[in-house]
Amino acid sequence: MSHYWRKIAIHLKNHYLRPLKASNYFRNAIVAIVRNGKKSAKRTEKAQELDLIIESLSHEAHGVARHESKVVFVPSALPGEQVHVRLQKQQRHFSQGQLMRIDQASEHRVEPSCPHFSRCGACQLQHLATEQQLPHKQDNLHQQLTRQLKITDIPWQAPITSDGLGYRRRARLGVRYRKQQDEIIIGFREEANKHLAAIDTCPVLEPTLNALIVPMQVCLSQLQAKAVITQMELIASDQGSVVVLRHIKAIQKDDRLLLTSFAQQHACHLYLQGDDTLECVYPETETALSYQVSGFDLEFQVKDFIQGNAKVNQAMVDLAGQWLDLKPNETLLDLFAGIGNFSIPLASKVKSLLAVEGVGPMVQRIEHNAKRHNISNISAMALNLADEELLFRLPKADAILLDPPRTGAATLMPWLCKQKSRILYIACEPSSLVRDAKPLLEAGFRIEKITVMDMFPQTKHVESMALFVRD
């Protein structure tokens, strides 16, 4: 659109549409001309390019730089690097930049282990040496605590580290059938959009799970109804690998036989999950699945939550017992208890333990696991911990452990603030911990110990654990 006609449109909009309340048709036509003119002007503007120095990493694992008092986020850039950036998205308080060139690389920059790193959105930090990732994650949490809670002396403890690759024992991958290419792709979402990044390997998965990706892609490509399968979940149990296939329509006999043959050939457990169904296809007689923690084998079902990193999970459970310093005459309240990941190993340290979980079948798993190991001092309660009207049912305890979901435990905070117990908070989202810590500190608690745990190396995610006590 020419500048002349755009000026006319703006004049009509300002001087005729508003005062005369023109018809909707005429009004919409003029507004469309103005908006299209603005978009056309934006397209003709040359994107600004800058030379920047990256200062830190954001909680999204993007490089952070500053230009003219505005923060610039640069994906794939690392602290200390001098980079050339093209501004893509400019907001009032920040800009998003595209990394065009690295003029001076960080000494900690490494070649990513995964060939799909540049497109796959599952990992964000493979270009940073593994041993350097956790300090940046801790620093991000440190900044949130000091900035939002005004804490100056944070009692950091040694972090819980992990192997950088081959650690992940559970993952959910997308499956898509490309009709035009007549091919099946398996992978994770790309970083900046909803498209699926096709992969043939995932180095962060436990090797037995990683080895199933290509054979499963080949198997699904042979199905008659290729578009039926939309998701694949992989789980490593002590009984072997588990594959759960999510389907949107019933799977016919020939395709079921093909999938069963795959499971037999690769000696894995195979489940088919529909909207309201979950069926074990192989083995014919479903066997119990379990994992080890502190010498106990905890049985679980495929839809149950289990921690994704076995090594870090064990270290976390051990450290929880040390920090809580439980006594034989004390009581422990385990909130968001899952299948008993903390309850079963810690029960022997206390007089009695109440495990509270909102998912009924998982409460049954706690009771089942306790019975299997002849643990008699555990009671399990099904309770929706997000319903503040039900919290009066929770008893007092000498110590409280909570491991809430990523959204945290905001509903619990008023009740927790009234307790005199030692409180151990396990967080899988730093912002939730910071938010929930504020009322505890205002109620007279203090952070006695805090640490970070690298449950998911190569990614932006970080777990943390904080012990709150009253003076």
C-alpha cells in the first residue's frame, strides 16, 4: 500500500469513523487498510543486527544480554560469548534475538551429543558442558530467591548431580503419519513451535529405551492403519522396557499381531492406551512392574508417576532422610506421596507415617508396597490436596515432606504456615518453590538448607529441595 492511501485511511478513521459511528462494514474496511499498511511497513523495515556480550542464562536456557537498557534473549548463546544477533521480536521491556554468528565462543561450549539438537525441543543445553549446567541452574534459582524474597544469605548445600547421558528412564514421544510422504515419524516437539522433530536416536534415554526408537518406527510404518498411533511412551523398569502406544481408533487384528510380534522380538512389555482403556498386549499375562530405591522394589503401573532419573531419585531419597533427621518416636507426613517413593524407604526411621496422595489407585499402590515389605507403620490416605476445605483432615506431625507437581502447593500454604513441623519441600519448578516459600518465611520459618538436583541434564529443568524450620 502506498504511503498516500494509508494517510487517507488514517484520516478517515480518526475524523469520520469515531465521531459519526460509521457502519460496521465501512469501519472494518478502513481499519483493515490501516492494519495492513502497518504490517507492510514492518515487512519493509530491515531487521536490526547487534553485537552483544552474553551475561547469563535465563530460566528458559536462553542467553541473556542487554542493549540500551533492554534485555535481549538469545537462544543457543552461552554466558561470556560475544555474538552477532538479529532482532526478531521486540517488546517493551525485552527483545528476542536470533543468533547469527559467534565471534568469541565460551570455553564451556561443546559439540552436542545428539544429531537432532538443533531442531528437537526436548533438550536446551547440550551445547554447554554437562558439569557447567547445574551451576547456571542454581544461579537462576538463587537470583529468584534474592530478588523476590530479599534473602541475602542462602544456605546452599552440595548439589545432586547426574550422568549427562543415558539417564532418563521415562519419556513420552509424539508419533505422526505423513500421508504425502507415506512415512511415520517419531520424536519430540521442536523448540519454537508445535511441529514434531523426527529423530532416530535420543542419547539422554536409557540405552535400552533408545534402542527401540528406530525398530518401532519401522514397525509402525508397516501397519495398515498408520495414522491410528499418535504417541509412544517408553519406560525402563526392573522387568525390562515398557512401550505404551496411544491410539485414537481401535486397532485391527492384523495390526495387533504385528505389534505383538514386535514386543516378542524386542522382549518388551507392550500396552495399548485408548481414550478410556489401557490394555496389556504383551506378555499375555500382565506382570508387575517395579523399580529399586533404597533396597526396596516398588511396584507401579504404567500410568503412575515415577521419577525420571533413577540415580538422582536414590540420592534425593537418601538426602531427604538425612536432612529431616527423623527420630524413632516421631511421626512423618508425606504429602503428594505417589506410590511411596519416600514413604517406603523412610518408614523405618519413624514411629508412624501417613502417606497422602490425591490419586486413588496410587494410594492402593502405597498400601500394596508396604504390605509386600512387611511395613506396618504406614497409613495411606486419599485426599485432594488442592481442595483447601479438606485440609482439616490432615493431622499434626513432627516432620512434613511434600513433593508437589510443577504447579507447586499454593493451596497448602495457609495450613502449612500454622504447623510447627520441620518441612522438607521438593520442587520441580523453581518459581513454585519461590512463591510457596514466601508465606512460610513470613510465618516465622527459615530456610535451613537448600540444594538443586540435576534430574534432567541437558535440559532447562531443575529440581530443588529446601528444608524449612522454625527458630
